[in-house]
Amino acid sequence: MEQMTVKEIVEATGGTLLCGDEGIPLVHISIDSQNIQGGELFVPLVGERVDAHKYINQAFAAGAAAVLTSEHDRMEDGRPWIRVADTKKALQAIGSYYRERLTLPLVGITGSVGKTTTREMVAAALSAGRKVYKTPGNKNSQVGVPITLSEITSEDEIGVLELGMSMPGEMTVIARIARVDTALITNVGVTHIEQLGSQENIYREKLKIQDGMKEGGILLLNGDDPLLRDTRARKGCVTLYYGTGENCDYRAEDISLNKGCPRFTAVRGKKRIPVQLKVMGFHNVGNAMAALAVADLYGISLEQAAKKLQEFTGFQGRQQIYERDGVTIIDDTYNASPVSMLAALKVLESMEPAKRRIAVLADMKELGPEAERYHQEIGEWLERHPVDVVLTLGELSRVIEAGEQCLHFAAGDLNCLYEKLIRLLQPGDCVLLKGSNSMKLGEVAKKLIGTDQEHQGF
């Protein structure tokens, strides 16, 4: 945070300063007492299992400069205690207050699949001509977005924010805090359908990213998505599309794979720019076109943006490629949905010249009552596009029947899965590991890769 004092936090939250100096400056916001570095405002959130108010003294001891509280009415202490009705809502109010002070443009990204990869690619493309601030890690929630906003400085020239949601009404809360200038929606899938009830509900919720957008804002949509291709921005805003279809303002043509990595021509009007990516899979063509579109909208040439995208190699747990003892390992264990599972399998299918293709697939979570059907559809795809061996982890994944070379392991049976995989693998094999993060398949990937192996980056 820049130039924020205790007094301004009181003003932002409508709270009451119980004690302490209102002139004390604050440098960051923290919700974790174990990560205090010094000079922070500590916000104790009240969760279903833990009330962080019990860590206030620990936060002060670690160097916090001030705290919020919803559980104290009087305090006699030399340090600033700010009384608020609800610490979570107060945190959101601080984020909104800080947003009012920002003058740089903000790009907000949401979607069922690919938010984080698109965020990183957009930031990479924009970095060709702007100093970019981007959402760190997974701070894309009602709690994470206010903290993310508070870290933007006067040196930053544009912000790229990932906006996530899993519950009804959540996107509206986040959108009204972030008030983005450009809203980008990657797709509408079935992730979080368990909480939202239907794909149509997810679609409506995603469109609420516009709730905080000013008149004249831009809604940038994936023109290849069945639900988004005919969607229009709300009144007073501009709609643009990216993708591969003729309906797209920013379009990819002449798409091919070079060792699994896309090569294509980016088209905008009469301009045609060749692009070669270092991340794998056809699905990354759309992510790259989204990045090129944003860069163009903010005055960066497509040539410069494409050059930056050619340097992008992805990040841990998302289709990272490693080599060990003659085996190619695709680590895509960060998370999984039906769309991303199929995309990962298509990458495996494209790997040449692999002697054998092996898929290690774990359960996809939060898919609601239709979860079994979504897993069955993965099996049906594998019947039409066979790989040599399939190993599945978890109860849902047991329905992925993919021929005689299909072995099942119970959820949590990671050691047995790893031991079987080690015995199975041969030089020349390519193995994909994919599943929801909670299935902990990433632990198998780390052991398989080995800590002494360098990432090859492709």
C-alpha cells in the first residue's frame, strides 16, 4: 500500500479507532499472522473453523502496525485497534477505497478454465510496452482481490487481475471492488457447477464481471465458446471477440503444432503476425489471442506482444514438460475440469515421437450430481483416441474405462500409484499427470520428476 495511514483505514471502513496513533503508515495488508514482515495492517478473518482474532497478539508481536477487530469494543493499548462490524467486509471496503485512488487501467480476467494461464500471457504481452502488475498466485477471491489491489503502486502502468468465483453473487462483490476497464471471459464450463447448479447459472455469474465496469468499458469474449459467441456487453460498453472463427475481431489462422507447441498467424483487420508458442496444446492458441487482443487495445504492437509470448513457458503444475531418464513427463496437476482434462489429453496425443503414451488421471472435483457422467465422457474420448496405458486415481475416475491397459487406484493411494508408474515407464515413453489439486497427484509428479532435474521449458 502506498501512503495509507491508520486514519485512512478508519475512513475506508467506517470503523472506530479504539486506541493508538491514527497517523501511523501501513505498508501491506495481511490476513496471516505467520507472514507478518513489519508495518502491516492485520485483518483477522472469521472462518467456519478458525476465528483469527485469537492471533492478534501474535501479529503484533511479529511486527503488525495496526489491526482490525470485530470482537473488541474498548481497548487500552498504545497500538492502533480499529473496530469494525465485519472484518471481511471491512477488507473489501479498503480494497474499494484503494481502487478509487488508482488511475491506471485494469484488465479483469475470469472464466471456468484457463484464467491463470491467460492472466500470465496477457501480462507477458503487455510487458512489451508497459510496467505490469498482475495478481500474485491465486489471490482472486473476495478476500484476495482487495489485497491484490492494495499492492498496486504508482510505478505500475497497467494491472491484470484474475477474478474467480465459486458461489452465487460472488462475482458481483469482486467486480464492484475491482471496477475493471476491460473484462475478459475465457470460457463457460462446468467448474463449480456443484455450487452454482447449472452451466447457465455459471454463464450469468461470469457476465457479472461487468457489474463494476464504467461506460465505455470493453468486454472481450472467447468467440469460439458456444455460450459467449453471441453474447453482447451491457449497454454503453464495447464487445470484442477473440478466437479462431470468422466472427472474431482477433483471429488465429493457419494453426499447426511444432513438437506439441502451437504455431499460427494472428489476424487483426489487414494485419497478419506469425506466432510460435513455447507452451503446449491447441487450447493455448485462444489464450494467446486473448493476450494479443489486450496488448493491441492498450497500444502495444502485435509484433512486440507476439515476441513476448514466444518467451512464455508457463509455470509449475500447468502442462510443464520435463525429461528424466528418457521419459517425457507432462505435469498438469494444478487442477482439472472436463475441458482442461480433454485439452491435456490432446497434448499427450500430439506428442511425437513418443513410443508409448501413458495417462495418469485423478478425480475432477466440484462437478455436482453429473460428476460421474463427466468422467465417463473422458473414458469415451479415450476409446476414440486411445493411449497405451491409463492409470486412474479416485472413486470418480474408476468409471474411466479405457481398454485392458487401465489400472485403478483408490484416492490417497499415491505410493502404490507411484511405484506402479516407476515399474511401468520405459525410455521413449510420454506420461501425462492430470487431476484436481485436492487429489494430490502433484506429489507423484514431483517424485517422478526428481528435485535434481531441471525444467526443460520446451
